[in-house]
Amino acid sequence: MNTPLIALFLLMTPEALAVVQAPVAEQPDAEYQACIDGVHQDVEKGRAAALEWVADGGGAPAEHCLAVADLAAGFPKLAAIRLQELGEKPEAGDNFIRARILSQSALAWIEADEPEQAQAAIDEAFILAPGAEELYLTAAAVHAANNRQQATIDAVTKAEEAGFTSVRGYNLRARARMTLSQYREAANDVVAALSVDPFNLDALVLRGELAQAGIDIGANYQRADKPK
């Protein structure tokens, strides 16, 4: 490919669709962007167009667009396999780019309810790019899917220390901390999540659960313990 894939992963709540997009370098490839737009406008037609582009030798951009289409069409396992295979190809980009694609694969494996495969994908990503701290956000999701609470907390914290934060990361760490009965720390994460997105459903659910545990977070998102 002429320009390497730079993967931007947009993962929504567990109830919503997981969608990946991969702009290419600073100026997205027009054909790739047209493919992604087609998927967003009409999933079935867009997926058919992506399949045709792959068959015509579109290479890594076509394969990535097809993975996007697979996710949009409700085939996360197929998308995960495509992304993992793409991330293992040297022509997909340098090690950092390929690690990001493998990170996407891990998230698609989670969406497919195959956390062990997700672990294998994120492990492979870290082997390719051990210094890519942003991968810890995906690692946190993988640990959470495998019910490893402390590992989830540690991964979000490592990402945060490196400057990578997300509402989903805060929510994952809050859930893990609640499971370990670390309610005050969990409340801090919920405050952080709601400070970014006051209407985030997962964070609002966590806030309600914390209230039941005796930790009330006011509407201004300043944590206040309930009086005993």
C-alpha cells in the first residue's frame, strides 16, 4: 500500500455496535474513505463493494474496510479474524501500525465473546510494539473480559500515566474496583468518566450501583459519601 494504515478505534458501549475506522496517514485514501462511507450509508451494499475491492486487489485498505463492514453487519468473529490476519502482514504497515490493527482485532474478539482469542491478539500487538502505551486501554478491556480485575485496573492506570485516557477506560477501571470493593476509588473513576461524557450510560449505571453501595455522586459530579 502507498500509505500505512493508522487505526483509530471507536468502541461503543457493550450494547452498541463496535466500529473501526482507519484513516490513512494525514490524508485518508479517497478510495478507502469512499468504502467506509458506503458501509455507513448501506451496510449490505457497502460490504459487497468492500468484497469486490478486496477481490480486485485493493490490498490492506480494502481488507480493513471489509473488516469494518463485517462488524457493521454483525459478524464480529469474521472481522476479528480479518483484522488479526491483516495485522500479521508486513505490508499492512510498520510494527506500530500493525499493533494497532491487532488491538482492533482484540476488541472485535471481545465483541464476538471470545476473550481468550482477544488475549492472544493483544499479546501479539505488544510483541510488535512493546512501547505503545495506548495498547494498555485495549489490554484493560481484554483483562475485564477475562475477569482479571486487578490486571484491568493496572492496565488503565498504565495507559493513564502515559497520557492515554478514555471514558471506557474509566468505566472499566471503576467496574473492576467495585468488584474488589474499592468503592471510593471506583467513584473517582465514575466522576472522571461523567466529567468527559455526562450522559454516558455505562457511567450512569455505575453511579447508580455506587449509590446502592453507600457512595453518592452528586449531579455536579463531585463525589460525596452518603451519611451513615
